[in-house]
Amino acid sequence: MDDYLVIGAGLVGLATARAILERLPDARITVVEKAADVAAGQSGHNSGVIHAGIYYAPGSLKAELCRRGRIETVEFCERYGIPYSLVGKLIVATDETSKVRLDDLERRSIENRIVVERIGARGLAELEPNVQGVDALLSPTTGIVNYQLIAAAMRDELAEAGVQLHFGVEVTSIVEEDGIDGGSVRVRTAEGGEWTARRLIACAGLQADRIAKLAGIDIDFKIVPFRGEYFELPASRADFVDHLIYPVPDPSMPFLGVHISPTIDGRVTVGPNAVLGWAREGYPRGSVRPKDVLDFASYGGFWRMAAHNARPAIIEMKNSLLKSGYLEECRKYAAGLTLQDLGERSAGIRAQAVRRDGSFIEDFQFETTARQIHVSNAPSPAATSSIPIGRMIADRLLASV
Ligand SMILES: Cc1cc2nc3c(=O)[nH]c(=O)nc-3n(C[C@H](O)[C@H](O)[C@H](O)COP(=O)(O)OP(=O)(O)OC[C@H]3O[C@@H](n4cnc5c(N)ncnc54)[C@H](O)[C@@H]3O)c2cc1C
């Protein structure tokens, strides 16, 4: 019997296994992952931004774990020679409404103890001649990285320390049992395998609600998949921006808006948007999985969410179908971009937990039983925050022993 079984080899699952090992070097730990390698889900399909922690409600887990996660992600990269760059981020206001929201963001940054600088329209023009705005907030400590490389380094570190990593293994049943020796959790897989452990940690991203239900946990949310579609600028535009360029986000939405990002491998991406995904793990455009559609279509919370957000949802959908609409969003702050600049790039899919009342779960959220911890909501900035999220889970596990 294992001491700990982790479901999911995304950044959160891997970071959790590391954190347990840090505290209990002799623990028997197994990680099971249904894909062929690490980072097959959100962890390998994201914007590659090391967030500073500006946006999140002061006192929330997101605010605290992102602030610490940025520092620890950079330290991890230094330790394993993973390329990263603190290019800095500019949040650009393009009209008076967004300028007022920028004031709120500046106040929030200060409350969250994040260094920012209000540089105004003139400062913006000096730093980024291709970007236009009436005001801007500079976050000099925001960075970029390839999170797949971080996940691969975590995988190798865990394997070297004796953690068992099993790929191509899909968990289909979870049974928690009492017993004289403290009880256990038994897991069965689609491939006919079986594992038993004293504690189970589920870090299943887009499948978080289904895995929680497998374990018999009564949950008040469903994962709704939101596709994030990107474009990529041609190599001739590789110097279009030096910083990450973000619009001022709509505070009622959990997504940050279409941004322009230099990547660590020298490209420039535009995106992601946020449109409903018709397949939780179908990355190519047009992917549909009837089971996934039925799942949200039969959920009252989905329809309540859709009713609250009908206008932005329709605009996003239109811009997803019409590249010219997408371009218009970007041209609000980068007027020099043209349709020819927007080359295809693969999409990501966000796991966003939505409550029965139709509201988005904003913060990171966990469900627990006597012997299990399930990560129910770990959207952005959970890549940046994965190392402290893992530590927090390990501490909770040890406190419950
Ligand atoms: C478009 C997009 C852009 C983003 N940009 C950023 C960013 O710039 N910065 C940032 O900090 N965050 C960003 N994020 C968020 C970040 O990528 C995620 O929050 C983070 O990767 C979540 O990690 P995870 O381990 O919880 O989930 P995942 O990486 O999704 O991992 C879950 C794993 O569980 C496995 N699994 C599921 N079910 C089973 C099963 N039954 N049996 C076995 N294995 C199973 C899956 O195959 C998967 O590998 C972005 C996300 C998206 C989608």
C-alpha cells in the first residue's frame, strides 16, 4: 500500500507530490496520470505567464499563493536551468472607464503587496511604441516561462527521488474504506489496475468534478470548459512588443482579456479569448464531445451563468468565429496589427468551476474527506502558484494525520 496517491500529473499534482516528499522523504508516493506524459492538460496549454498577483481579491488564496508562487517559480527555474524572463507587464487603459478600473487595480496591487508603477500614456509610448492607451500600470516583476519545462523537471526530480509515476492510467473508481490501521482509499483504473493508499489527492483539472463524484463527494459546482484561442504573430513581428500587454479586465469576468505576449522561445502570441468549449479536452478547433456538452447543458448552473453573461459570451463567440472581430479587440490598444499578422496557434482549455447559482468560483477551492483532498478549482494563476498550492495541500494532509 502507498502512503499517498496523487491523481493527475499537471503542475498542481506534481507540486503536491514534491511537497509531500519535502516533508516526508521516506513516504511511498505514486502519481497516476491518464495521458502519456506530464502537462497534458491546462499545464501544457497556457500563456506561460509568471503572474505577479495583481488582480486577486486581497486575502484570497489566489492573492497569497500567486505572490509566493511567482518567487518560488523563479527559484525553481534558477535551480534547474529553465529559461525564464521577467519581461514585465503593462496593463493598458484605452478609455476613461478602464482608467477608473486601473485606479482600482493599482490600489489592489498595493493591498496585495505587489510592486507596480503608474506610467501614464507618455510612459507607455516610451516603453511600447506599438501600443496605444490613455494610461498604463507597469508590473515589473511579471515574467514568462514554458510551464511544460517546469513540469518535466518536476517529473524527473520525483522519479529520481523514488516516486512512482504511471502514465496512460485513467482512474475510474475511488472507494474510501475505514480500517483498524487508519483506513485507506482504493482506486481502480480503466486499464484494470488497482492502487491502495492511506491518503488520496486528486488534482484532475478539467475532470475535477467527475473525480470528486467518483469519490462520492457531494459537490455544489460543475467544471465548465472555456476555450482560450490564440494567434501568433509572424517572425517578422517578433519585436512587436517587449512587455506583456494586457487590457484592463472586466471585474465581473474571471478571465483577463486578450493580451499580447512575448514567449520565452522568442515568439509573440495574441490571446486567449474565452469561449465555451464543446469538449473538455478537445484542443483542435471544432472539437465536440457529446458527453461533455450534455454535462453542462443539463446543469442549471450553466444556464444561470449563461444568462448573467449573455452579452460578453455572444461577443466572444462572434470574435472566435470571425478573425476580424478578434482583431478589433487587439486593435483597441495595438492599432498596427493586421489580419495577416494573426497566424494560427493551438488553443488551451480552462477548467472553471461554476456553482449551481450560476456564479463562478473565483478562488482556488478544495474538497476534503477523512482521507482525501480534491482540488476542485485551480484556474489561472495556478501554474504560477502550483508550488505553494502543493505545500498547502501537503500541510493540510499532515495536519489531518
Ligand atoms: C488558456 C489558458 C491560459 C492560462 N495561462 C496561465 C498563465 O499564463 N499563468 C498561470 O499561472 N496560469 C495560467 N493558466 C492556468 C494554469 O495553466 C492552470 O491553472 C494549471 O495548469 C492547473 O494545473 P492542474 O495540475 O490543476 O491541472 P491540469 O494541468 O489540467 O492537470 C490535470 C491532470 O489530471 C489528469 N487527469 C484528469 N482526469 C484523470 C483521471 N481520471 N485519471 C488520471 N489522470 C487524470 C489530466 O490528464 C491532467 O494531466 C492558464 C490556463 C489556460 C487554459
